[in-house]
Amino acid sequence: MFEPGDPQPLVVTARGLPDVAALEAAAPADAEAVGDPLELAKTINRYARIAQALEQEAAEVDPDVFITLQDRDASLLQARLAEEAEAGGREFETVPLPAGGLEVKFEPGLGDVWGWAKSLFDWIDRKKAHPIVRPPSDDFEPLPNSARIGILSDCYGPFSGAHELNVASAELPLIERGAKLLGRTPSDGVGPVIVAGRRVELIVGCVAGTGDVIPEARRLVEEGRAQAIIGPEDPGQGMSFR
């Protein structure tokens, strides 16, 4: 449960999305503005598929519970809405949820629904995404006598409510092997421990959206000297990390 004064995570539910009818009504009508009619139809159908999938999943679980799908478009849409709402986008309002957190709702009357949808998919399909870099071989390099493992967790933002659980899950194997807690909460960290004759440490990197994943992973590797990275939890973030 959230205590008074705790930062409230932003939750993107299916009912907070603009409905498909609003998107269709906002689509440009004149041929010059439409450009390619096929692209217009593809944009509407793509959004409708995401909205319908989230609505179906929410109906099976609970409309007040945050759910996500193993679907790149849906995960990135939810992450993007949360980021835009956190940045103070005028198209969004937040409503307190009974269990805690703030539900993000897009208000069609406050913004350009069609322009928002177009910019959303332009962002998802961005051409400057870093290409996947494959290792030169399938052989594992031996770990040095000491190793640092980095974990990417949402310390803030829409998924921050799971941060302590994420860190605790990563720390548990080390605690079982003798590592000592450094404070009262998992985020206070654990001390190093010897595993299979090697000194192992755990370091944490904070993310809150797909834009944070690559810079924070790079920081863990280049500054924290991490030899392995665990996370992130959100499928959309994982896509950018891959």
C-alpha cells in the first residue's frame, strides 16, 4: 500500500485511452491532408488492434488493475502515455485509483487525437533505433575473480511501485549465499558475497521509460563496471535494450 506523501505511480489502463471512434472522427477528411488513404486506414486499424487487446485483457482481470501485454506496440503505447502525462502533457489528466496510484486518461477535448496517434506511431517506428548488436560467437567469456551484476529497475515513473520487489528478487540469491543487507529496505542494497570462488556485487540502475534504458545500461557497464545486466521489467523497455 502507498503511504501518505509517497510519490504516486502513473497507471495506464485500457479505459484511459482515446476510443477508436474519437480517432476516426479526428482523422483528416480532405485528400491533400490525408496523403495516402492506405496509411490512414493502417494507422486507425493498428490503434484499434492495440486498444481492443488491452480492453479484452482488462475485462478478464480488473479494470482498476494495471495490465500489459506481450506486445511491442501495446507496451510502448502505455510507456509513452505515462511519460507524456508525467511531463505534464495538456491532453492528459490523472485520476486517483482506489488501490493507489494515478490513472492516466487522455482527454480528446484537450488535444489533437489524430496528431497524437501519428506522432505515437512515428515514435514507435523511429528509424534511429540502435541496431541489435550480436556477440561475435556463442562462446561464453570467463568471469573475472570478481563480478558486478547490474539490475535495471523502475525507481520512478509508472512502474515504480514494483521497484523494491524487483531489487529484492535480484538480491535474494546473494542473501541465500551469505550477503548482508545494508539497510531496512531492499533498495538500500546488499554487501558483496563470494559465489563459486568469486566476489559478486549487485548494483542498481534506475529507469522509468524506454528512453532511460540504453543510457542507464551504459552507465552500469562503463562506470559501474557491470559484467552482466538483468532487466528491465517492461516488455517495451526490453525491446529497446535488445
